[in-house]
Amino acid sequence: MTVGVLALQGSFNEHIAALRRLGVQGIEIRKVEQLLTVSSLIIPGGESTTMAKLAEYHNLFPALREFVKTGKPVWGTCAGLIFLADRAVGQKEGGQELVGGLDCTVHRNFFGSQIQSFEADISVPLLTSKEGGAETFRGVFIRAPAVLDVGPDVEVLAHYPVPSNKVLYSSSTVQIQEEDALPETNVIVAVKQRNLLATAFHPELTADTRWHSYFMKMTTEMEEEATSSTSSTIVS
Ligand code: GLN
């Protein structure tokens, strides 16, 4: 079982280090041929416009879209979430290319600029262990996006309850479009749609590997499903 980490820009080393702590070897992905060898893929945080330009340069977009369609697990953190979204707002002029597949709208810089970055404990029921371990996760939000709306197949895994006195974004740093949804008190920051997992924050920048463990579980389950459907085809 091999996990690829898109290594064009951003926190790919940190994802590889987190996987290593779980005993999993992450493979740096920069070329289409490399993508074909892995069972699942992590798209790290970073700067989504730069990442998109590099992906375009390496002609990776068609292969990334194909990867998403095959049903192999893909996890996007922060800029990776933006990459996976079907729709993005709060973009610079002209926007940027997206991989898509995740039926949601993201606001690229919902929580503001670099100086408005923050950390907060967020409640994630999914991460509660059978032994009843803590269900909160320390979310690291850096120029973070948020999910404004989700389609019917998208499961919401976590919200960030925005304190009412918090400045979400300022019109001087982010161009707010007329049609942008107004920020709600409970902002969506983690979602899942079948094989796609996305978090607006950066688990790779913490020592807590529960999100990486969860993604490994998704990868193992997908491999088992693929093996059992192959063997049932052979039997029939
Ligand atoms: N908002 C950033 C972008 O648009 C993403 C920030 C991050 O990945 N930390 O790319």
C-alpha cells in the first residue's frame, strides 16, 4: 500500500513525516507516472495558485482528475481542500484551475490573511476512539479557507464555531464578491464525500496523527474493496 503526497509546493514534507510516524512511507508526487503507482494521495496545504501553476506546468490536472474519479482516496488539507472543491470564491482575478470532485463551494481565504491565522480546538466526533479518547483536534488555520455550502453527498465532519467578535475576512485583503455567502456562526471546516476527505486546517503541522490514521484506514478499506471485487470477478 503506497501513499502519494503531491510535492509541488507547500507542506508535503510535513505530511510525509506524519505518515512516517505511523510507519507508512509517503511517496513524493511530481509527475504523472508517479501518480499511477500510488493507492491514495494527499494534497498538502500551501498556496493554491502557485500549486495550480506548477500542476499545470507538469500537466498533472487530467491525471489528478482521473485519480479522483477512480475512487482512490484523496485528502486535501487547506490549499488541498481548495484544489478538490468543485467551486471556489474569493479568488484573485481570473481564478485558478481546480481538480474538483468534491461537491462544495470554498472561500479561498475565508479566515483572512496570514496575520489572521490562528489555532483552535475543534470538535471532531469522527476521531473519537472506541476507548473514548478525546474528540477535539487542535486545528491550525493558516490563511485558511472554509466550506460555504455542500452538496447532498457531502458529509460534514467538523465545524468551527466562529466567535462573534472574530474578524473573518477584511475587504482590504480579500475581494468579497456580491454573491459570496455571509459567514455563519458555525463554519464548515472538514468534509468527506466517498473517497474524498478535506480539511481547512493543517493536521500535518501538529504531532497528532489521528487524521493521518483515519486516511490510512480509508486507503486500506479501498484496497480491500478493490481486491475483493477483483477476486469475485475471477470466481464468476
Ligand atoms: N488560502 C490559501 C490559498 O488560497 C491556502 C492556505 C494554506 O494552505 N495554508 O492557497
